[in-house]
Amino acid sequence: MKEQKEGYVHSVETAGTVDGPGLRFVVFLTGCPLRCLYCHNPDTRHMKDGKLRKASELVAEASCYADFMHKTGGGITISGGEPLMQQDFVAEIFKGCKAAGLHTTLDTSGCFGKNVGDELLDVTDLFLLDIKSFDVATYQKVTSGRLDQTLDFARLLAEKGKKMWVRCVVVPDLTDDPKVFEALADFLAELGNVERVEVLPFHKMGEEKWKALGYDYKLANTQPPSPEQIDSVRGIFKKRGLDAV
């Protein structure tokens, strides 16, 4: 993998608590090939909308919070956008963070399939894999992308023995079919490397960003799922022996 000392960054969060274990330094990169209907970061679509930053700067910035992160079992998470669009840059950051003793997590849709270098895999401790739907047609409707690429990535992580948390969003009348979740649960249970499944309720936190950017937000009339519906979906995964939260 070619060393990439600079990359495009949207923003950083110094005290993240939802993107991996413990307290985390979260880096949001720009650039994403998907067009997810419920994306809450539509301002990260285009890579050059971000600010060009050096990998060494981000490593140094994250290292300033090392003591706090170590106490909580935290570390650095790189999200987006789709961070695999800049995987050489991500690997460079993670190499520096690993040298500083920081836990590394990558939040991805897996849309590049198996086209991920071993250098990045080797320096990533945990993968947060977003599986938008386990139904091919629904996945394409939600993301404008291909489900098989994401599943190939999941299989690659299993083959490499890499730890993985899976995230799935329950969108009423779109991604809420119990039979689809049952099929996904069967698939994940067979992989053997899934430590957790995060069942997330749909929200409209990104709607105002869509409007400001002049994008058509097609889920404006969609309401969040009920707590009972979320619990029901979690139960599907738990029945397969998966830790669902």
C-alpha cells in the first residue's frame, strides 16, 4: 500500500461515545460513493469538500487524549463519508496511532468489497460494518449501491479473523421486514467474528443539512420506529446467539 501522508477530513470529535468501545477520538473523512436516503452526513459526499490534513497531525491530536481513552478502553475511530475511499490515508493514521498504543476502529459500509489492502486490515482492531439491508433490491433503493460488495467485505473480515460490530438501521416501511432481518441474522451467525449487532432506530438528524445543500430528502414523512419494534428486531439476532443492543 502506498504511503499517503495527507487526506481530506470533514471534522473531528474529541469525545465520541457511540462509534466503538470507550471514549473515542473520531475522525470524519469526506468522499462517499453511496447515496443513502437517511444519511446524516450528506455534506461528506464529495472528497474535496473536506480540508486537506496530514496523517501525522491527526495522530498527534489523537495522542493528546490517550490517557482519557485508555481509562475507558477507547481509542480512535475513522468514519465518514466512506473512509475506504482514502484507505491509504487511514492506514497511515492507524499505523501512527497503534505505535502510540491506541485502539483503532474503522466505520464503513464495506462497499469496496474485498478491495482492501492487508496493511489497513492489519492495523485496524475493530470494524463497524453498516449493513443497510440484507435484501438486494432494498439495499439498492436505500444506497444506490450493491449489497454483494458489503457481504464480500464481511466475509473477508471473517476470513482474516477481524473483530466486527454490525450496524443496521430500522426504517419503517423500508428496512423493517422481519424476514430480511432473520436472513441477515443467519448470515452473521455463520461468520463467527461478529461481536455485536447494533440495531439503530431511523432518525432525521440530517434532514436540515439535506435542505441546506439543495438535496431532495425523500424520508421527510417517515417516522422513527417504535421501541417495541426495535426490541423485536434485537430479539431476532439474540435468537441466533448474537449480542444485539
